[in-house]
Amino acid sequence: MSETMTPWGGPTQFFYSLTPDVIDQAMRAHGLRPLGRVMALNSLENRVYDVEVAPIEVPEGPFAPDAVVVKFYRPGRWNEATLREEHNFLAELNEYEIPVVSPLPKNGETLFKHEETGLLYTVFPKVRGRLKDELNKEESRQIGRLIARLHNIGNLNSFKARPTLNTNDWLLGNLSAVEAMEFIDPDLKKSFAFMVQQLHGLISP
């Protein structure tokens, strides 16, 4: 697997260094004044927090929101070039009126590093929304058109830093990592390997 795809241990450090003080320092470095209320949000890979902040003036706009969402990226996954490319894509989608949430800039930057821990992070405005229980046919068609527009805009420029979805990294590479783990039962490894090999045969074409 590539360096940016390391699945276990090593550079991830399991976010041991991500303490409330680090979150507070990140907010203040962004020109925001946290009020002490921090709520962890659901996230599979990264660490994401809803942070209450005071409404103060910031250079890029008249007032900061009453709450922001700060996202700390898991080390060893995407590198700085990849993350900046993703932020640029979000900004481009906004220009074409695709309803996405872009990071809040600070002095023209959207990606920041906490110097003591080395953790990369970004700050988003808090945008509220809701999930519908069920979509009708027109809403499904509307979502389909929106996804098509997103892909069309993404196709306007070539992505150079984003990882490529392929079977070697995402299937066989992860299989090798699992097989190297001594704490997993050998029978489970065998079953997992059989399933991965089946998926590889189906997905590769």
C-alpha cells in the first residue's frame, strides 16, 4: 500500500495527542474565540468537533458564526497536497452553485497544522440540515441530476494528488495488512482472504 494509505498504527498515533487544549489552540490560531463547549461528531477516519465560538470580527467576513466544525485529519492518510486539492474542488463546486460546505479561509489558506502535534486540520462553518426518511421519484431524479453535475464539474480539471481507487491498494493491500496481524484468528484470516479474492475477481474488470 502507498504511504498515504497506511491502515494501522505508525503515523496515525490514534490521535493520542488530540486533547481539548489542542482544539482550543487551533480555534484561536484561526482567529476564533472558543467558549468551552466542544462536542465530538461522528466520523469514520478523522476527528471532527462542533465548537461553540464567540461572534467576533474576522478578516474574511463581518462576523464569525456562533459555532464552527473543526476537522482534524488522520495522519498517514491523505497528504497536504491531496487535502488542498480537495478544498479547491469544494470551492469550485461552490462557484457552480453546488450546495457543498467549504472550509473557512484564514489569510487565504484553508489547511492548517498544529505545530506541537503535527496534526493537519481545517475549520468549516456549521451548516444545519436534515435527512429525509424517504425520497419521492422527483426528489430522486433531482439528486441524480445533482450527482451528475458534481461529476461533470470534477471532470473539468485533472486531479493529481487524490488517491486512485484500485483493487491493489483497497483490496489486496488491505488483505496483506490483515494477514500480518498476529492477534486475528487464522480461520478468520482464511475466510477473509477467500472473500477478498472473490471480490477482486468481480471488481477488477
